[in-house]
Amino acid sequence: MSDPALLHLMKPVAAALVLAADDPEALAAFYAALVEVSASPGFSTAHWRVQLPGMGCLELYRPSRQRPLPQGRGRLAVCLKRPGDRDALELWMEQALALGAQRCEEPRQESFGCEVWLLDPEGNGLLLLVSAA
């Protein structure tokens, strides 16, 4: 690859989750508390970031008034994972509920770990998952 026009292909690519929010600062604080980090301001007052340990970055932004996005649970959800068992999941879920999340269903054991589906404070899907590995 000695062609200068193709050199950009060799640069690393970063991935992020982008989540629209009515109040990006408050929603960033919610996710930051769940993963025990600090939220940081982004490009403007309508943009916040949460560094997800081992997962990249969660970018939260307020959509333009010219292009609003309705709230609601779509098919895409944030999944936060950590090692643990059902008791650890129950504690984590209680933390999320105290921060403003809503439970969609009861926690359940699956072959890959224990999970619970929630809605974050703005109604976005959130899956908390704990497993032995």
C-alpha cells in the first residue's frame, strides 16, 4: 500500500455508540454512574461523552430542533456488562432504578449469564448483563 491516496485506510478506526437525548448532560451522568466513571463535555453544551471501560465511548447529544428524534425504545439498546452473579445483577439493577431507570422485566438467568432489561431515564433500551467470565 504505497499509494498515498490509500494511506487513510491504514489509520485506526474508533467506534462509539451515539444516543440522542433530551438532556444529554443528565443522561451522561446516569450512564457514568452505572459504569463508575465521570462524564465529560463534548463538542458543545448539547454533547456529552462517557468512556465505557473496555468498550469505547458513549456519545450523547441533543438532536437539532430542525431534525427532532422521538423518545422510545427501538431495536438498538445499550448493553453494559461486568463479571458477577445474580446477586451482583440485583445490586446493579437497584442502582440503575435509583438513578431513574425503569424495569421492563424481571432479571433472568440465561446460558451466557444473568440479565435484566431496563429503560434508561429517557426511555432507551438498556440491558445489564453479568456473567462469570
